Amino acid sequence: MSIFKPCRRHFSIAILLAFALPGLSIAASPDPREDGPLGLITTAQTAAVDRTELRRLLLERGLPQLERLKREGRVQDYRVLFSRYVDSEGFDVLVQLSFARYADVARWREVEDTSPGGLPQEALRLIKTMATVPVDRMREGEAKALSKQPTFLVIPYDYFVSTNDYLKYLDGYVIPQFNGWIDEGVVSRYGLYFSRYAAGRPWASMFLLEYRDDAALGQRDVAVGKVRARLAASPEWRAIADNKQKIRVERAPVIADRLSLPPTQ
């Protein structure tokens, strides 16, 4: 994570957000940071020539193994995303794990001893780089009806203010846009995840956006413009939009698809 030195510019951000949105909640209740993180996000890369084989192994052996671990109570839920395109700046596979209790996260090390990331050895042999980050799910939202075949857009970020100030910025400026995209019918669900131990990591927060389908993702720019134009009528939102400084930096976004077991399994 980038080194941050407090200065008058960053102080003004905190003051702006505090006065523009006096009733703003800093974090969900209860704050997930009051206990240990209940999620893990693992990203991995393979050689371009091995992408097809890795995907096959994840479908045939990786997902059944994760499903077994879920049945055994080792993990509450899981999600495996596979990037749609070859891109050395992003990931090839993302494994998201959620746990019911922090004690279950501690127990997960027993799985890591033999299956790092919860993946089988056959798949691991094709992976060149791999990193696991403990995460907190800080914000989420969804439409009344979810898409059965969403297209995922995964966007990592680093940020240069305190975590609480960043949350105020997200609640006041970003989340209203996400909810607006849901109202526009292009996004069906979103989740915002913070790295618990971000120092030295390439990202400190990650946004997982579920677009309804490819057509909805194609309408992203149009929806962004429409929602921002509508939000600009709010003096509070416009104050943040007009006065925000360098709060965050966006890393390479990845378009991905979820890998799923056949319905019979």
C-alpha cells in the first residue's frame, strides 16, 4: 500500500465529507473490523498456454473439492471467477471464500497445508503466481431479481486516506452510483471488500460488480453518465464530486465469468 503522509489536502477531504453528509454511516453495523476477517480472496496467474487446461481442472476437480469443503463446514461459501481474456496485468483465476466465524478462518490453515487456496494439486501445478488476502466485506447491495448468468467486473483499488475517510467517500459518492446502476437495470449485485492487512499489497480494496449480462456491461458508460447526471442534482453529492482530491488509484480491472458445477452435482 502506498505510503501516506497527512497534509492539508487530505484533511480537507475529511472535513468536506463530515459536513456534507452529517448523517453518514462510516461502516456497516456491526462493523466487520471489530473481529477477525471472515473472507479470503485468492488471485492466481498461469501461463497463457495453460489457461485452457487450468479452467478444465477447476471445473472438473477444483469446484467439486470446494463443494466438499463447504459440505464439511470448512467454508461457508465460495465463488470462483475465471478471467475472460489473457492479461498479465490482472488475474486468471480468483477464488473468494467466506466463513461464518473467525475461528473457521483459523481452521482453514488445515486445508492450506495440503490444498493452498482450496484447490487440488493438479490445478496448482499450472499456477505460476498466487496470493491470498484476508478481507472484510464492507458494503454490498443487490437487485430484487438476480441474473443467472452475470458478467463480472472486478476492480482493485489502492487508497491514500484513512480507512474511515475512504468509507465516507464510498458511502457519499460511490455507493449512490452503484445503487443507481441497479436502478438502471445494468448491475444486479455488488460487493466491496477491504484487505485487512494491506501494507505492501497491490490493492487495498476490491469491487466485485455483477452486471446482468454482456449487453448490460456494454451499457456501462451510458449508465454511468445517466446516474451521475441525476446525482448531480444533490448538493451533497455534487460537493464531493467537485471537491474530491486524490483519494484512490484504480488498478487493472478484469472481466470475468463465474465457474459453476453442473446442476446435477
